[in-house]
Amino acid sequence: MKITSQQPAGWRLRKEPFPFQQTYVTQMTELPRFVSTLLAPFEVKEGALWIEVIVFEPKELIWYLRGRGFVCTEGQLNRAILQAENIVEAAELLECVLGQWTDFAFIPSPKEFVIYADHDEYTTIFTASDETLNSLRSTMKLEGFKEVEGWIWTGPRSPGNIEETADG
């Protein structure tokens, strides 16, 4: 694992990285199963987790990183990039950070999808194709994970949009 605490110039997930998206309620009590279900349809080799903002001190993340030889503070992690070098590290890192009050993006390699999660316990996944998203949605539904229906992610720390339906 690698950590870059230097803020990248100009980076922020300001718009949808891919045209198809679905938001889920982050299952805090089932993070390992939630993460493995999210990652299962993809062939993730490694991934970069870009911390947008830390709302409360991420004690578990600090301890997780310390266990891997990285001693850091909350200030050093805010706007940091955490680079997972394989699928196991990527899954562990996602589980850990999803359990914190942190807004972040996860960008895997290969870039078949992008995840944006926020401290309000919403996880939005973006895909390049409707087929890929529908496959993931079927798997998530089968596993009992709750979609946030009608929610359209519009940017970091925004209230999003709820789509109007014909009957509402």
C-alpha cells in the first residue's frame, strides 16, 4: 500500500465519471459482505482511494494504516490518496474507510467503475454501461442491499436530486 498526502492539483469528483449510476445505503453492520458484493463483478487489480473530506477523526483508518507501517494523523489523511496494490488491499481499505465519517472516491484499475461514498452512509457506483450496472444491481438486490431509489448523485457534499416519477 502507498499513501500520498500531497493534494493532487485540480482533483475532485465534480461530475459523474460514467453515465450510469446507482446509490446504495452503505451497510455499516455488513461491510465485508457489502464490499465483496460491490467488487465481485469486476476484475480489480488495484485501486486508488481519494479522500475528499474527513468529517470526524477516522480512528479505525489511522489504526489500520498504522498496522501496515504508516503512522499518520487525521490532518495528513485529509485529501490524501491511498493506493491499494491488489484486490485484497482494495477490499480491506474500502471496508475500513466506509466505516468512517469520510467522503471519498475509489478509482480501480482497470477503471470499469468508480465509487463515491459519503459520510451520510450512501455509496454510489458509476459504470460505463447500463448492462454492467444492471448486473451489479441484480447481485446487490439478491444479497439484500438497499438501493436509494430515484437518487441522482450531483456532486460531492450536495443534496443530490430525487427523480420525479409519473405517479409522484
